[in-house]
Amino acid sequence: MSASTVVPTPAATGQSAATIGAASKPEISERWADAELLPCQLSAEVAIARFTVRDLFCLEVDSVLDSGCAQSMDVPLKANSQLIGWVEFEVIGERLAVRLTEIY
């Protein structure tokens, strides 16, 4: 569905992480300067088939839901309910993360 973007590691390019972060930061035009720091809500949504209100009431801490999606399947990424790209879930240590695979 979409292709991943490979970002070179600091070791591979001979640069420090700070240099890569500064180099990859997009330029913000002056007209966006006031809005740059406004909060927004990001969501990566995975559909759960046949999920009922009863299932919702039965949820507890450490509940596991089977989405039927493969770990590498792209899911929509939304900012304030507007689709802005696609991500895939990834496990890093004991944390669940998302990797951006496409952005509009």
C-alpha cells in the first residue's frame, strides 16, 4: 500500500543525532509560526471486528484484543480526526510504537 522511508542513522552518515534532527526539521513559514505550537491529537486506528458494548464493559487492565491485523499492516494516522498518513505498529522493547510509512 505504501513504502517506508529509510532514514540514515547517525553512525552511517558520520553525523550526530542532533545534526540529523536539525537537518530534517521542516522550515515553518512565518504565517504558520503562531499555529506551530497548537496542540493536536494523533490517533492510529485499528478496527476490532464484532466488538460489542458488552465487550467494552468487560475490559480490564491488561486485556488483550485480537484485531485480526498483521503487525506490519498499515493503519490510518489521523490528526484531529483528519487523515494525514499511514503507520504500522512496531514493538520496541516493552513498548508499542508506530512507524510512519506514508504522510500526505
